[in-house]
Amino acid sequence: MQLETIANEVIALSKQVGDFIRQERKKFNQDSVEYKGLNDLVSYVDKAAEVQIVAALEKILPEAGFITEEKTKNQIGERYTWIIDPLDGTTNFIHGLPVFSVSIALQEYDELVLGVVYEINQDECFYAWKGSPAYLNGKEIRVTKAEKIADTLLATGFPYYDFEKQQAFIDLFAELMRGCHGIRRLGSAAVDLAYTACGRFDAYYEYNLNSYDMAAGIVIVRQAGGEVTNFSGGTDIFDTREVVATNGKITAELLAAIKKHFG
């Protein structure tokens, strides 16, 4: 299978769907917002975008299965499975904040082998596949070289439901904010990971995520020379729903801080 050829098709698809989302944002009305759960929003735009993505990917790789956020199609493939978030950053989209993205990953058996994240408002497409460098709009990207947290800009995401670990998160946040250049919260895990891959962030951490939030970004970070684990330093990221993505040089220091508060 030619992953580069498939990646180019997915890039084109992501931009096409991104243009649809961009146009819908211009006329979007909050009356069309639905709630899937506490603070878990969805709109017709998410669903329509996902339908477009699934239909196109079925033509690109007919034998593949799907894991999708809006569950327009969910069936694990025997060998290949697409992992899709049609609109990562829905809350930003609904409120008119310009950080949201299309995220598409391909998994072969249990290995992530391709990832594309298209940040719609900046027209920035981040992508990589197994064995390739990571790219942003055709230019190779790499993670940063910072060797200690004191020299870094970090990113995270705030929990918006399941607040059981809220105090641990706040305590960790307080510790890190005193020891780095700053911490940012953009509202799109896919974009946070892509920005870590290209060096805008030195590291990113968050919990309570789903596979479709992280999958594409994980591929891009790893191919950009970074490291991705869960809060315990393991590779069981999807099941634990935890992600720590770093430049590889500050992993141990960041994990030590996380373990202090999350056990």
C-alpha cells in the first residue's frame, strides 16, 4: 500500500471538507446546536462533514473500517481502520472562535500509520505517514530542542465533564504554570498535537480524550521526532484516554510532574 499516495488523497479531502465547514461557519446559527452530553456539543455541520469524509474514504480504501466521532459509520476493519473527527473544536466553531480542524488517521491493525490534521482558519495542513517526515503545507517540520520545562511553552485542555480529577488537574496546572514560559488552551486536541509537532508548543498533555481526538496528531508528532505516551509513560493511550506529547527531551520531567498529582 502506498501511504504517500493515500496521504495526498486525504489531504485533498481534508481541505475540501474544511472549505465546507468554513462556508457553513459564515451562516451558522446557534439554534441548530445539539447536546450529546454535559457540555458536549454537536451541530449539523459536524455530521454533514463526517458523511462527506466517510463517503470519500470508502472510495480511497474500500476494505477499511471506521471509528467516527458522530457515529455515522462505526465498524472496525479487519486490517485497516480510519479514525475520524470531522470537526475537532466544535465548541470553538459554535462560538466563532477560530481554532478548529479536520482530523483523519489510518490505523493498520493496532498501529497508527497515517495522520492528517487540517486547521481550517489558518489553512494549515499537517500530515505524516509511517516512514515519512512530518509536514506542514509541504514543508518538513520538527519538534523543538528545549531540554527543560523552564524553557518551554506548554498546551493543555480543560476538562468539560467528568470532573473527578479536577483538583489534580488544577494542582498540576499551578505547578507547571510557575515553571514554564506559559500554558495555552486552544480547544482542539488535534491542533494542540499538530502545533507540538511543528514546534509552536514544546509539549501538550490532556485527559478524557477519545481516539478520534488524538489519532492523527499522534502520528504527526511521532514522525516529527516527538514522543507520545499516556500519563504513566506507557503506550496505552486510547484506553487510558490520556496523552502526553513532547519533543522527547522533556518527557521525563513532565511525566514526573504529572505522576506527582495523578498517581
